Amino acid sequence: MRFELEPFNRSVSDEDLLSDLVTAAETLKAAGKSLTFRNYREVGKYGPSTINDRFGSWNNALRKAGLALAEEKNVPVDVLFDNLRLVWIAKGKQPVYRDMNGPPSQYTGSTYNARFGGWRKALEEFVATVTEEQELLTTPEARQPPKQTGRRTNRDPSLSLRFLVLKRDCFRCTACGRSPATHAGLILEIDHVIAWSKGGETIAENLQSLCFDCNRGKSAT
Ligand SMILES: [Zn+2]
């Protein structure tokens, strides 16, 4: 791989970046190639890192440009599992294969297939990992980090902990009972029962699932 500085592209508009992606996709398609980060470097006008930085991720940029996501290889399993957590949380239930091909998923179902040897296998490995995490996060040590170490937990729960709390609450708001599974687009958040600012720790026992509205006291119910 060549080592070179990216061109200075900060002043380029989003539209210019996206339209060059479309052009690059056509050029590559004619050559029988797909628009990956690496291939874009060969035919694109701009640095692929510039596009990544601007849109948050390569796949986000492709989506914005209206291009199909390429199947990506060698994505770390942790990253694929985090993506699966985010999709699961957004859906409020176990995602199906096609859920992975649209937002908020960053990786296609076929990426999971390729990595795990099938969608079902990917889910099985994911569930095994979550089960292990659940055991780790509910050990006496994990439940009482402040008393043991004298330090406080971080205010923001990790994605793993968020997922476990939501799973425990059946992906439903503990106040109004709604779930993204039954109310499309509902956003579930994690709330501290005893506020972190009042000494409440970021541990499963002090966390609850609330929807966006209930968490801001705006719910009609
Ligand atoms: Zn609610």
C-alpha cells in the first residue's frame, strides 16, 4: 500500500463528494469492481478518508449517494456485533436478515453471512457473546465497582450495558410500555433511576429503559 498524504479537501461540498462517489462507482463497475474504500483511492478525485470523515463512515457515504453497500471483508467481529446491537435496539427485537441492509445498519447481511458462514450462525455467536457479557456485568464485582475501587462508574453506559438493560426490559419503555417493535421509530434510551449527578451509578440495577418522550417527561400517558 502506498503511503501518501490525503489531498486537502476540507472545502469540497458534500454534493461534490457524493457525486464523485457515483462517478467512481460507474467507472469501477465497468471494470467489474465494486466501490470499496480501497478501490475509490484508485479512481476517485478525493481522498477516501475525507469521505469517511465527512459522512461518519464509508457505508454512510455510499448510502447518502444512493449506492448499494458493498460486502466488506475483514470487519472485526466486535464491530459487527456492535452494529447488530444498534440495529436490534432500533428494531426493539431480533433483526431479520434484510434489516441489516438499511439504516441504522452499517454492514450488510451478506457481510455477516460471509463472516460467520450464515445469518443464523452470526446470531448464535452474537447471543453467546451477549450471554457471556451478561455474566461478567452481573458478577458482584461488576455490580459494585464504586465501593470496591473508590472510583465512580462512567456516566454513559457502554453499548454492551445498554443492550443488556434493554434486553432485560424486553426492549420496552418501563414507563409507557411502548417498544420500537410495535411503534416504529420509537427511540429507547437508558435512564439512571438515581441520577448519576446524585451519586447513582451506571450499573444495570440503577438503569432503566425509557422512550424518548417519557425520558423528557413529555409522554401523554
Ligand atoms: Zn415511554
